Amino acid sequence: MTMALCLRCGEMKFGAFCACPTCGVASTGNPQLDIRFSDHHFDSTSLSELGLVVKAICDATTDPEMRHWAFLSYCSTNHPSILKVSLTPDWQASTDSLLASLRLPQVTLRPSRQSLRNRAPLPEGSDGGRALLDYFKSLPATRELLKDTDIE
Ligand SMILES: [Zn+2]
């Protein structure tokens, strides 16, 4: 069973497209985005840590759009191996200023066992984050994902 992060409230849930037991929201509406934050890619500890970032953002604003884009902007800036987004200058400025006002928890991304099974091991002696990013870039499916989640 897939463990996934609810991007709406930051809690963990079963199934990337299943309703979150905490907030009731099932999906962001973008299946690739939902799967990105699941144990198809990252272990549950990494997802929980990302959940704390979602919760910190939710505590700071009630605007659902701002919550969504602030979190994706956070990921794009701090963990570009997850995804890259290009926001409009207005949105970038708003999300930057919101994120700068928060004390965000430390997040360490660890690939899930499932993701490791599906590809060759990380090169030895390489920096994990960098290697992970290179990995994702080397996968055809991920290149498409990166393109799709870029927002002009
Ligand atoms: Zn939720």
C-alpha cells in the first residue's frame, strides 16, 4: 500500500489518490504531483518531514492557493530533486516573503526502498542530494514530470 503525503494538510495517508483521513482531500488534481510525494519516491520519514513544512505553511496562511504554491516553491528552492516550479514574479515574491517569515523544519530526503529497487544504486562517494537529482533527471518519466510541473 502506498504511503503518501497529503499536500493539503501535511498528514500522511494511504494511497496517493485516496481521501486524507485528516482533511478529506483526495488529490491535488495533478496525479504526477500526488505520486511525487509518495513512497514511490521517498521514504515515509522524508515525507513526514515535508509534512511538517506543509503544516508550518498552513499555520501561517489560510489561503489555499498560497499554501499550495508556497509549499511547491519551498520544494523547488530547497529540494529541486523533487520538482522545479517557475512562479510568476508576483507569486514568487509572495511565497518568498511568506517562507522567509517561517521557521521551517529540517528536511532530509531519502529515497524509498521501492524507488531504489526500480533503479541502479546511487554512485558511491557522491553527495546524496546531488546524486538523487541527477538520477531523477536521468529517468525519462521524471524529465516529463519536471517539464509538466514547470509553471510559466
Ligand atoms: Zn490532508
